[in-house]
Amino acid sequence: RQLPSIAVSLQEARPGPPGTGTLTAMPPKPLEPGDPPRLGRFELLGRLGEGGQGVVFLGRGPGPGEERVAVKVLRSTADDDVLERLARELDAIHQVQPFVTAGVIEASAEGERRYVVSEFIDGPSLQDRVDARGPLPEGDLQRLAVGTATALTAIHGAGVVHRDFKPANVLLGPDGPRVVDFGIARLTDAATITSGLIGTPSYVAPEQLAGRRPTSAVDIFAWK
């Protein structure tokens, strides 16, 4: 199973109060033996998810707005490809406006534990929401379309092509949708942008299948 994105919502969700049509995130799982109680200035409160690349924790910091944060800790065995993907994701996130994704608060590549601290988005992914309750009502769908279109406009305006826009990478935060997981994103002015089939096949644009250089149009194709 893939490690959740740097911008983490709880992947397990339960229905909210009757009649609300919302999903409420499940509490984090307790820390396990061997888990660090804190990293840097951040106290770790529980586990949000685990995958082949590492573990994502719910954390808390001393600063304003740090009451709840997501702390992604890479395994010590992480290879160069994992580190390259992480570096690419951080580079892309720093380019875009914070209101469209989950902002990175701190990152550390030193010592035995390499980790990234980011804003915690308290809500399920769009994929989880649809799987749990089916299609969105018309009004919610229209608001989602406007919110995600606005997010893509900001991402493309920052010179970034996401290349893996899909429901699993849209988090339904309390203040609107956030686009996450920039692990295969590229800056449009990069010296090289890998062509070919990169991304989730059911959302890949025809020009990607043809091996052409991806542009912002590939994200719009996936959005439609």
C-alpha cells in the first residue's frame, strides 16, 4: 500500500451526524513501541497511516497553527527514488499558493530520521467520500468543481504540472478542497519533463499515452 501523501487526511473515515452528509475522520492509532515520542519541536500523538516508504503521524507543535500537523517519516531504508520523489514534491508545493494544498511547515533530511511536517487536512479524500456515500449532490458537486478548478488554476499559474490529478489526491478539507501528492509533478520550465505513461492510467491524457511532453492540459483532462 502506498504511503499517504505529505498532506494527510485520515484514510479511514466514518459517517458524520445523521443528515449532515459529511464524513468524520477516525481518531489516530496509538504510537507503537519504537515510535519516537517527538521529532524536533513536534510531539507525536498517534499514527495516521503506514506504507512501504514510511509512517505518517499526527503531531503537535508549539507554534501558532501547529495544534495538529502531519509528520511524514521516511524509513531508514528509503532508496534514491523515494528521496527524489520527496524532493520533487517539496519543490512543487513551495511553488503553489498555500490555499490550494497543504503547506509544508518544516523538513529535515539530517540524522537517522528524515521527515516532513505539513499542515493537517481534517477530511477524507474525494475518493473516500464517494466510496462511502456515492455521488455528490448537485450543489456539492458544483462547489467542488469550482474549488478544484481554482486550485488547478493556481497550480498552473505557479508553473507546475501536477500529472496525477484524481479523486484520491483531492482532500475535502473544512475550508474547501485541497490538491495533494505532487510526487510526480514537474515545473513547466524544467530542463527536462519526463514523457510517457506517468500517473494513474484511467486519468492519463491521450498526449501522455502518445509520449508527448505533458503540459497543464493533462491536468485539465483529468479534471473533466
